[in-house]
Amino acid sequence: MLSIHAPAKITSFGRSVWARAGGRARLWCGAAGAPPPARAWARRRPAPPLPLDHNYLLDGPYLIILVVDRSSADNYTCTVRNPWGEERASWELRVLAAPTKPQLRLSSAAPARLHLVWEKPNTGGSSLHGYLIEYTRSDDVKWQGSRLPADTRTHTLERLSCGSLYRVRLTAFNAVGSSPPSDELVVSTKGGPSKASPEKDLITTNSTCVRLNLLTWDSNGCPLTQFTVSVRSFEESSWTTQTVSPAAQPTVLCGLTVATWYHLKVIATSAAGTTLGNYYFSTLTESGDRIPAPAHFPPGSEDGEERATAVLAAAACGLLAALLLLAAFAYKRSPSTTCFRKGYEQSGISEEEDKSVEKRDNRRNCQQVYTSSPIKHPISKKEQQEMYEISPYATFSMSGGSTGPGAGGAEGGTLRTFGRAEPAPLQAAPPHHHLHHENAGTGDMGCCY
């Protein structure tokens, strides 16, 4: 039997293979030899052996990459081997991906233009096909865009609103797809809302007319589109309003009342917004003299009047609440009110229920009973009898016998009160001469204080 021996040979040729990121790639390594050779795949970059990587599949003569990404780009080598020889070949896998995110920046700005620049991004292995630039006002949600050639590195956005804020983004694209949008660039065109004219530059009056030099209004870099002028006297409630073109000559309003103060409002409109100017002026007298200023000028607008009224009402309510709280506090701290309240609460308590000496003493204090010494608590019954009380309603009774040594009696005085009964009358005082009266007989002379 004739045996054939042939060294292992690769029948396919190594070459460059292009694969799209996210797709699948397949490399074919054909081999021949006797006996049939064995195959082994390897890649140049350090990585786990291909048979152990779940993203790679060995299927006969094929190496299949299940999901291609940027890291899959590499040189892959196929080696065939049998007892009589071996041979190897390499394939270069190139991954085609979408471009990377561009970096956008502002170069310069003008009242109606924005000049933008950027660098060429990573093309992802494929040539760029172009760019898409988009922009919108910051207060809008609708984007406007235009396509630019692949070799473009600058672009100017034209016919923009003056003094306005814009959002701009840039996207690059190739045969594989589009890059992520660049970071949004938030930029503003030059200019801003207009600035009101000073009163001395804007207003000139005579006895019946006012002249407004609107050319002195500062546009702040943004062309003005119109003025709205409103005027009324301090005594009027309705405004006289008219619209004035900014290109017109100074505006004259006539038919005003002689020697009267007026309120003037001027609203200037531009692409950057509106500006309100509030002014006060007076017409002259018939002889051309100025009139004195009023004591109070009206608020700048109806909103100001409403706010002023609301503030005054809130202040009045706060003052009223403070006064009520102060009155309640004073009423609560008043001693007479406390005594009245305690007397009212204790009017329904019987003598049998009121066993506490301390409570009785408190009631007597509320009834204006004054003692010659402080009351001590607790107090015994004997000490109660020895207490010397003076009632605000007291009667002094003066009694005495016949004058002279044979009278056998002495002048004396007894103090009696309505507070409570004394246990025994006081002893008569020693005899002495009365300074005002001497009574021949026995009698009572009373006086009340």
C-alpha cells in the first residue's frame, strides 16, 4: 500500500479585511497536507487565547468574530501543522466605525452672526462624508440645521437675532454612520436690550406740548423696531397711547393742559427684548414759568400701584394684630381682672367646702382686706384670733364718764370693724385730757372715715 506524505500548506492568502463595528467578521484559513494539518489561530495583541474568548468562534477553517468593535482591529495569524511541516499566514482586520464626537468652539460673535470652528475628529477608519451643524435659540425647542462638506473646519451662522442666546451642536458622519453630537455650545450674539434715555436728553416741554427726542435712546447694539409712547396727567386714569417709528424725527405731543404734571411711559422694542422708561414732566405756565413739583409722584406702573396697596394693607394688618396681642397680654396681667375672675369662680363654693385657710386669705386680699403684718402659711386658729386687721370701712366709738376725779370712769376708745367680730373689746385707755371736747355726761360720739 502506497502511503502519501505531504507537508502542511495554507491554500488561502492573508490580506486586509474590513468589518463594520457592531457587525460580524469571518477569516478563512484554507490548508492542505497529508495527513491533514491542524489549525491554530492567534492575534498580535496580548489577549486571552482565542478559543477561550466567547466573542470568537472556531468553525473548521474559519475564525468568526461575533461582534466587531474597535478593539477587534488587529493582525490575526493562522498556523497549519502536520508531521511533515507547518506554515502560517496573517490577516489584518480593520474596523470601520463612525467618527468620534467633534469638539466645537466659538471664534467670534457679532450682533447677528456667530463664527464657529472645530478640528477634524477621528474618522473611525473610514473617510468622512461631511458634517451636520444645528442651532436653535435657547428658549426654543426646534432645531435648524445644514450639511457641510467633509473638508470644512469653520462655519458662520448668519441672520441671527441680536443679543440672543443660542445652542449649537455639530455631528460628523461617514459610510458607517454618524458620530455622537458634540457638546452643546451655548453662545450669545452681541448686543442686548436697549437702555432708556436720561430725562434731560429726552423731554422738552412748553405750556401745551411735549417734545420727545427718541434718537437719544441707546439701542445697545440691537436695532430698535418701534416705540410705544403713553401719557396721562396725574388726575387722569386713562392713557393716551401712540406708536412711533424709530427712524422718525423727534416726536411732539400737543393738546396738553397748561401748568399740569404728567406721567410718561416709553416702551422701546428690539430683537433683544423690550425696555420700559418711566418719566414725569410738567407743562409750563402761560408765561413760560415752571410749576412746583407735587408732594408725591405716582408709582411707575399699575403693577407698582397694586404692590404698594398690598404692602400698605399687609402693614396695617400686622399693626392691628400686634395691638390685639398687646391688649390681650395687658388684660391677662391686670390684677383687678385676676381678682374679679377668682371672685367669680369662687362664688359657687360653700363655706363647708372651703376648708383651706390659704384660699380664704386670698379671697380677702381680692376684697381689699389689709393686714398689719404679712400672713404666714400655714396659720393656726389662735394666730388668726391675734391677727390685727384694719378694714377700709372702720368705725371708731369714743365713750367716757363724767369728768373729774369722782367720775369713777375713764375716757376710752374701742376700734370696731366690719371685717369680723373681735373676741373681746380692748381695755379703756388711761385717763387724759381731750384736746377738743369735754363731755359732762355719758354719751357716744362717733365718726366715720
